[in-house]
Amino acid sequence: MKKILIINGHQPYSFSPGRLTQSLIETAAATLQAKGYEVRYAKVSDYDVEAEVAKHQWADAVLLQFPSNWMMVPWSCKKYIDEVYTAGMAGVFCDTDGRSAAAPKQNYGTGGLMHDKHYMLCATFNAPAEAFGNPAEYLFQGKSLDDLLFPVHCVYRFFAMHALPSFACYDVVKNPTIKQDLADFAKHIDKHF
């Protein structure tokens, strides 16, 4: 794994211009480049679909960095996924959805062609870390970070990509610890790449 595509999944707003997302991307890139990795970038706005498909073909791994907006990827990130990944479906990222005429009810999602590639999800949350994994907490009902990100994981699994451990920065609005988050992220990148 020496070629990494980092996707900036941030949707800018007046109250959230994307500085933290950009800082995390810069931290990941610097850490990876110091280890000899080649890094390319993508943004979920102003992109050429075919060029983005080619970037994914080039990469050994994809790092998707995004802020959680209403417990999901931002709308522009979802649009990017819809447009770019749909364009890669006809024999590039996957061959079929995995089912066959002989077994039309089995093996859905097993037609991926990117068996040799990895991905990592990195998200930022206003929610504190303690909101996850605790059944006593109302909203997430004991669910983990990766439980919440399961639909995004399924996108990459559909293409047969392998997950690297996810990373999150928590409580970034009300109780930010940005300096520590960036240091922790650099260690996470160093450990898993």
C-alpha cells in the first residue's frame, strides 16, 4: 500500500468552513508522505467523475475524511459517492452485485473487483465519545462509531475493499481538543498504514 487517495468529504457552511477537516487531511498526508507514500486528493465538489474513478483505480487505499452531518456523510459527499461509484460499477469497481441467475437471492454485494484495496473512514462529531457504546445514552442506544458508519462501510465492502480501523474526533464544537485529536490521528495513520 503506497498510493493513497484522500477524499475531503466536507460541505462548507458559514458556521463550518472546513478547517478541521482540512487540518486532518494535512496531518494524514504529512504522516503518509513521511513514510514514503504517494498521496492524491479529491473533493466532493467541483470534480470530474471519470477523473475520480481513475483516482480510485490508481489508489491502494482510500481515506474518506468527513464531518458527520445529522449522523451521516454530508449531502455533497453522498452525491460524490452516488456519481463516482455508480460510474465505476460496470466492470471497474465491481462486475455485478454478486448474485447469479442460479442463486438470485444469495451473495448480494459480493461482486466487487477491488480486493487488493483498503479504505479508512475518519469522521468528526459534535457528539462526545461517551455518547457511543453506552446503552444508557439515549441517541445511539449503545451503538459504536462503526455501527453508525455501517452504511458507508457497506459502500466500500460492495467493491470488496478491506476496512482499516476508523478514526473519529469527538465533541469538536462544544469541547474541542483539536491539538490532541490531530496528534492522535497522526499516530492512528502511522499505525495502520
